[in-house]
Amino acid sequence: MKLHLQFRKTILTLFGIFFSIGLFAQGNGKITGTVSDKKTGETLIGVTVKIKGTAKGLATDVDGKYALTGLSSGKLTLVFQYIGYTGKEISEVEVNAARNTVLNVVLEEASSQNLTEVVIKGSFKKESVNALYAQQKNSAVISDGISSDMIRRSPDRSTGDVLKRVSGTTIQDNKFVIVRGLSDRYNNATLDNSSLPSTEPNRKAFSFDIVPAGLIDNIVVSKTATPDLAADFAGGSIKIITKDIPDNNFFDVSIGGGYNSQSTFKDFYYGPRYTQNYFGFDGGERQLPVSKNFPKNTDATNALRGNSAAQITAINKLPKVWKIGEHNAPLSQNHQLSFGRVKEFENGGKLGAIVSLSYRNSETTRPEVQRQYYTYDYNDRVNTFSTNIGGMANFAYVKGKNKISFKNLYNRILEDKFTYRTGTDVGRSSDLEYYAFDMIQKGIFKTSLDGDHQLAERNKLSWTLSYANITNNQPDQRKIGYLRNVGLRDDPSAPFLAANTALTKENNRFFSDLNESLYGGAVNDQQIVSLWGKNATLKGGLGANYRKRDFAARLLGITLINANQEIQALPLSQLYSTSLINSGVYELSEITGNTDKYDANSLTSFAYVMLDQSITDKLRVVYGLRAEKFNLNLNSRAVTGEAIKVKQDYLDILPSLNLTYALTEKSNLRGSYYRTLARPEFRELAPFDYYDYELLGNVAGNTNLKRTLIDNADIRYEIYPAAGQIMSVSGFYKHFKNAIEPSIYDQNSTPAFSYFNTPSAVNYGVELELRHSLGFINEESALKNMVFYVNSTLVKSKVTNPTDQPYLVKDRPMVGQSPYSINAGLQYNALDNNLNFSLLYNRIGRRIANAGGQRFGDVYEAPRNVIDFQTSYSFYKKKAQIKFNVNDVLNNKAVFYFDYNQDKKYSPSNVITNPTTGAVTKDEILAMFKTGTNISLSVSYSF
């Protein structure tokens, strides 16, 4: 917490410094861009850029970027020259004093037959198309990406919005990413060259909606591996680079509100609410007492028994937070402020800063969450209050062939959930009323320091140092149930009685704290070498990432010393009143176990070497090796108290080979082989056993999990009809050894959700992609401004269950793998790109959420049709924008079910009766609900 407060103070100080400096006011025109190699896509450092007919010029910096400033409005001709490359002269470059003109240029190596100075002439429009072509065609791997130019032309506001436009990716809950139908377990992400820490404590996932789209320089989703990529992925590796030096000074403000069809202006129920909650902080009102009069552990709690005065004192120290409030849910809020400053110095150096602050708040309701499986027949009403505050602060200094960047991210999420459950538990022959108050505070702070240095004409060095801190605090999750025997339903005088005579995992007050720190560092060297008369890029690097986590939980509660139905029948608001507590009828109980605490650390060290080589003018080969050494230590205790020490020590040699053959100027044939892996998360290994009241079962880790090794092969044919357009077909094959999957262990009366390794799994499929302008239908109509795109993946996967228990099925699909996914969209822009429309469609085939056991079958997630609509209009010289969004127009139900009738769909009416025994078999529901259609409107202005 101190670190987070320190960071906020630092950022606010830097914010004030850069804002007050007024670094420089610029009213004249400006031309900026990047110069890169036509064949490899590598940026070129030291390219001379001149305005023809003048002495004004400069050289591209260490990022291959240039910026010509102080220009008068009009049309200019720029000349680009570089040793060993054919020069270019670009005419018709229009300068406008009101905005920045972006011109990206590609240069081609001069042929050995003609090394005399040759200059190719072209126009601004043609060169812009050439640059985009080069970016599309020249990736070393099978990948898809979006540049800042494309983002600028879209109405997207967050990284989650942007990723929806990347081929082969699907976004869940507007923040979690799926690539090629594989869930977040098999994807990784980096932000500004360092690993992106998970924002979820119990899964490998990151909320991509916390990074503003306007601050993104580019996003690349790699679907195959090269040695310089972290190896822990099978679906995709997502690389996000944020801006550090803006092209112009800017100050942007965005204000937005939203409406949810089943929540806004409707009844919303909640626990105690404090002002701090609206800013992402609890304020301490729900935290575990730290007073000397409150017991520190289970032994101290048990020692209070028989001491009535000490019991009363201790119980009164607990937060008194049983009140249930009610009001109509307001509109959601989504606000953002961003500003950038850049200063150029007389010595040729340039200093830049970009700072962004964001705020989101919403109150949403799921009025009917059905849970009908095993002995349960429940209906939940779930009310969720959520606040998200975030900040980014990026600073960079560049001079000539050197650049230093300092980038920071802070995000804090407070989610306060109140659940009211009614229904029947046949196993206990009881009707039930159940209350759960559940608040979670999550914080993430990430900072990185990066350097890029051109050491010599053909040698470039880069390095990065990073630190991240993650906190997850669950203060006083309160759960209490009231029961009534089903035989008393028709007796109006028979009350529901609170189950507070004994403490259980279903009825308790749960406090937990998680703190994790991540340290990382890497250095990379890139050398241009000559092989067989052609330039090749030799690249090598090494680095390490260290993670350390501490977790502790306590389970306490207030229980009746003697059963008293008169007290048990009291409503929740009176059940734990001060007068009752002071009367001495209650005692403080604790069931914190030995497994409710663990600490862990891991060290991942890596080194790699790779060569990017053109064998012929058409054939390019990128190949090499990556070595990763992984050490993990986790310490906890068994239920009986014995020490548990989990140790993992792996050295993995991971080869990769990527071939690209340029069939024509507009088409490529690609092939690749690479080995990757997936490692268990700390939570998946820890023996900590947590009762999940939503799943109605215990969730625990598995200390015997192994890492997964994955062999991958891909082949792809791609054609680029025009800039920004693509048609491709890909085939891929993946073999998983010891795949990590969530499962249900059901030998006990209460279902247990955990994780296990399946010895072998295969995954293969075909991916089709099309992105094309509809202008070919009629170039003279509005269709020329309309783009249609579709990405479809067909996948077959097969897993053979282990032999540790008699599973209901022997073979099944992989957990989380959809047999198909469809992403389609239609985009239209008009009025000089001021008016934009976007219509998106997504559907993912049914997939297993949890593997079943010997009593419970596999849990399937049914397909949903999702349609999103977005429109935006820019006005007042493109300084102002209004945006209208409709998300999840159809609002299909989310269904997680057991397919007991085996008809491969959720069909509750399909009941199968055994003619011999009379036993009835039908599908059962783990969870079924609607999230509502979200409608939002935002207005932004750029000063």
C-alpha cells in the first residue's frame, strides 16, 4: 500500500512539472514518420531526411523515427537517403498548420549491380500504401497487428476495443482475450517489453480494458514463436507498446455514461457503502481488527472460550456491516483525461511525456442466476458495485542514436458484490435463503526503464528493467444461510432459521490478503551480418524474471453458544445486533486451517540466439533456439500440519523455425515449427482450499502439477489485395504433453474444483481470414468506404483422461478449446473519416469449462451470439468526438451446463428415462444468466 501511495505522489508531481513547463507551443506544421526496410520491416537508424530545395533536414533516431517541425502550410517534397539503400523522393506531402502529417517510408537495399546513387520518385499517397504493405507482409512470424495510425482512425477507447479488430482474437467481458479459441491460460502478454502481470489472482489473465487506446503505439498478436518471444503460450503472444514521445502537445478529455438493460434505474441491493469505495478504496471499515484485544490466530480465538467479557470485547471489534441498502442503480460512468508534452532541445535531443488518468464506475445486476445441479435448485440475485481508477505516465528522452524510456502503469479495482439466494437443497431436505457480501480490492503497479542504443552502424543494443506489484485484498466476505425443512413449506408460522450454531466454510467471515512482486530484466543485441552476399540479422539476448507472492487467509464467525430458535429466526439486520452481542449469547469461532496460508517464489532465466536470413530474394528464414530455466518454490502446510514444500526445476530448450516465401509482390507462403510451454500458476499449485459460494464447491490447488510442453506447427497462405486488406488460410497442429486443465473431483459430498495434468492432448485446425473493401462492387458508391472482415477457426482437439479415477468419459475435447470461433465485422467511414460505423459479430462453439470426474460430467459453456454496434462522429476540426456504443445487442443467456443426455447442446426438455430402473437423466445447470445489453455515450475533446 505504501508503494502505491508513493507512486501516486510521484506521478502527480511529474504531472505538475510537465504541465506547467508549457514545454513549447507549436502553431506551425509538422511531418513525422518512421523509415523501415522494405523486406524485413526493421526500422532504419540514421536515414537522412531532407526537404528538397532547402537546407532543412535531419536523421532518423534510434527508433527509425523523424520529425520535421516549424513548417509552413503547403505541399513539400521530401528526400530520404541511406547508405546501401536506394533513395526516395516523395512529392505531394501536404503540410497543415492545424495538425500533424504522418508519412511512413520504406527503403529497399540497393542491388549489387548498381551501387551508384539512385533515387526513386513517388507520391505521398503511394508511399503511405507501400509502408502499410511492408508492415503487413514482412513480419517474421504468423501475426496480426494494429498500428497507432489505424487506431487513430477508429473510435476505440481501450486496448480491449482495439483487440476486437485483430484477426483471430476474441474478447470476453470486454477485457479477457481468446486467441484461436484457446483461453487466457494459453496466451501471454507483454507491455512495453516486459511481462504483463495477471490482474486476476486465481487465473492467468489480464484486463486489457485498463490501457487507453489513444496511448497505444502498436499491438501485435504473434501466433507462432521466435526465440526472442517468451515461450509460455500456445494460442497467441500479445505485445503492446505504448507511446512515450507524442507527435504533438495534446490535452484530451473524455466523459461518458452508460445504461444496462437489466440494471440501470432498477432495484439495486448492496452492503454498507462508503465514500472511499467510489475511488477504489475500502477505507479500512471492513478490515480485520488489529487491536491487541482481538485474537491473532486460531489458538488465540479458541483460548477465549469461557471468558464471556473477552468474547464480547473481541466480537465488538469486528466490522458491523450487515446492513442491506436499496436504491435504483444509476448510469455507469467512464471518464478519461490524457495529456502529452514534447520539447526539442538545441542539441538535437527530445524529451516527451504522456500521462493518462481514467475512472469507471458501475452498478449492475444479474436478477436471475439459475443453479440447478446435483442436489441444488437455486436462484441468485447478484448485485455488483464496481470502481476502476487507472493511471499511466510515460516519459522518454531521445538524442541521435540513443533513447531512454520510463513507463508506468497503475490500476485499482474495487468490486463489491451482494448475492441473495433462494431455493432448495434436496440433500439437506431444506429450503434456503442465503446472503453473501463479497468485496475485493485489486491493485496493480508496473514500472519499466528501457534503453535503445545504436552502438555502431550495424549493431543495436536494447535493455529493460521492470518492477510490478500486485495486491488482492478480500476484507470480510460475509456469508450466512437461513434454512427451513421442506416439510414445513405450507406452515406459515414455520420460520427460516439462521445456520449460526456452528462455523462452516459455507457460513463464515473470510479475510484474505495477497501481495506479489515481480522483478524483470533483459538485454538484447542485434547485429547486421553478411551471409551469402545478403544482409542478415543476428540477434541474441538474455534476462530473468523473479516473482514472489505471500498469501494468508482467516475464516472467523460469530456463533450461538446455545441454539436458540427465537434468535435464529431474527432478520439479518437484527441477528448480530449490539444488544445481542453484549448479552453474551454469541462466541467468536475460527476455522482457519493450516492450508490457508502459503508463500511462493519463482525465477525464470532465459537466453536465446536467432538469425533472420534471406536465402534468396523470395525466401526468408528466421530460426534459432531459446533456453528457459525455471525454478519454483512454494511453502504451505497440509491439513494435519505437516510442512508442504513444492519445488519445480526445469531447463527447456525451445527451437523455432519460421519460413516465408514471397510468391508475388502481394502474397506469401509461410511455414513454421516451434516448441512452447505452459507453467502452473501459484494458485493452481497451492493446497489452499476455498469455498466458492457461487460454484457451490471447494476450490483447491494441486501440488503435483507439472509444466506443459507444446509442439506447434503452422502453415499459411496469405494475399494482400490492397493496403489494409488480406485474404489468408492457415492450418495448425499442436501437441500438448501434461496439459494443465481445471477439473471437478467429486468423490466427496461437496464438489471439489481443482486442476490436473492430462498426459497427452492434440489440437489441430484451420483458420480462414478475409478483410476486404467492398469498393470492388462499385468504386463510385459509398461501398468504397466500407470494409468487411471475417475470421473463422475450426478446431479439433482430443484429450485422454488420466487413470487416477474411473471418469465418466475416457476421451473429450481440451478444457477451454472451442471447436469453432467466428468473428465478423462491417466498418464504414465517411465525411473524411469523421463519421464511423462498426458492426461486430462473435460466436464461440461450446467448450468445456471444467473437466468432469466419476460422478459429475464435464461442464460445458454453451455458444452465445454476440453483436456489438459502434458509431462515432468527429467535429470541430476533429477536436471533438461523440461516440455511441451498444454492446451485446442480443443479450443471449450464458449457460454452463452438464450435458447428461449427450446431445451436444443444452436441452433441458430432452429427458431420458431408463426403462429398467426408471432413472431420469437430463441436462443440469451449473450457472445460467444474462448480463444485459450495454448502451453507452461518450463525448471527448482535444484541446
